[in-house]
Amino acid sequence: MTLSHSVKSTTNPEQNIASPKTRRCIVTGASSGIGLAIAKLFSESGYRVFNLDIKPGEYGEFHPCDLTNFAEVEQVIADICQQSPVDCLVSNAGMHFSANIEQTSEQDFDRVFDLNVKGAFAAVKSVLPSMKAQQAGSIIIIASDQALVAKRNSFVYNLSKAALASMAKTTALDYAEYGIRANAICPGTIETPLYHQAIDNYCQKSGADKHQIHAEEAALQPLNRLGQPEEVAELALFLASDKSRFITGSLQVIDGGYTAQ
């Protein structure tokens, strides 16, 4: 059994005791970026949050987990669900890789798909028995605007995010009879550590000025700015709530208008 410990929670001690009034949510990759913003907002909204990541985060109960290891994901989620049913899964863990198809090695391909796609597959498959048992649940997969449009030098990352969109839609159809909803959030360019890492890598290779590249990225968005992780978290909270109970199988775009061009 995987051991866990609480890192930080904005909820009071009574909320850490599972009860019919306390909703339980698993968030993968909740130690940074969009996942961190989601864990924070859900915790502040009264959810008991379980963070599956390789390093601790600030919010929720940390469960060390290698998302590329199917058996480990399955065991950690089984341990969580054994305590009490899980109401929501946010499959967020992922990585970026910038390269065209010729520049992408087989190892690069496997590394991206192991985390972005296989990790989501493991999390979704592992949480379904609990949700089926209670005849309810919301599965939210963090995909990308690249599930809808292609971008240059983004072969395998683009491919992985399109796969996640398909995963959300097929899961929605297969499990609607159990009252389980599945949706994908497709963020555009969001200012996260992952974004800054990608910009830093590009500038290191090309010699470009980071401030200029950052400004150019903002200018590509019709709203003339980058998105913030907290904005994605608000959308995730809506999709987890009963307010979205007639929404399933959808790709929820939050990209400042980028894919509307």
C-alpha cells in the first residue's frame, strides 16, 4: 500500500474526514502549474483533494506516484477509493516536447505518450469501478488547444493531446449509463512553469530574447494575453459540479480565442 501524508490544506480538520457532504477529487500532477491551481481551488471549495505526483505540492493529500507506471497508478487509486468513493478525477499530469517528426526519436515518442496518454489511461481506468459503484462521477482530462489544431514543431505533443480528446469522448459514451460524465479541457497558451520551460529551451537553442518571445506569444492570442492556471481551475470546478450535469463528451476550449481564428 502506498503511504501518503498531508502537505497543506485550506479545509478544516472536519473536512478531512470522509462524509456524504465532503466530495473527494483525485488530481494527477497537482504539485505545479494547472494541477496546482486546480488542487488549490478544489480544496478551498470544500473538496478533499488527493494529489498524485512524483513530488509534494502545497494543496491536498500527497500520494507519491509515477504516472507512467500503470500498476502503481492502479494501486494508489484503489487505496484511495477503498476508503470512500471518488466523485471526481482530474487527469492533468503531462509533459511538453517540441520537435517535428524527423527530430522525434522513438524514445521521445514513448516518453511523451507514457506520461500524457498512458498516465491518463491508467488514472481513468482505475477510478471507473468506484464511480460505477456509486452511479456518478465526473472525469476531467486536461488536453490542449492542440487537440483541435496543429502547431509547428509539436508532432508528438500534438498527437498525445488529440488522443486525450478522443479518450474523453469515448469514455463519455461508454459510461453515460452509469451517470459518469467525461470531458476534456483544452487550454491554449497558459502561463505555467511548463510554458516558461518551453520558452527557455527555445531561447537557449535559437538565441532569441525571452521577453520578445513572451510578448509575441501574448500577441498571438485574440485577447492579447496569456491564460492563467487559475482560469483553467475555475472551468474544472464547474465541470466537476452539478451545474454541468448535462455536459459530457465535450472539448471545453479555454484559449483566449486562439482556435477561433
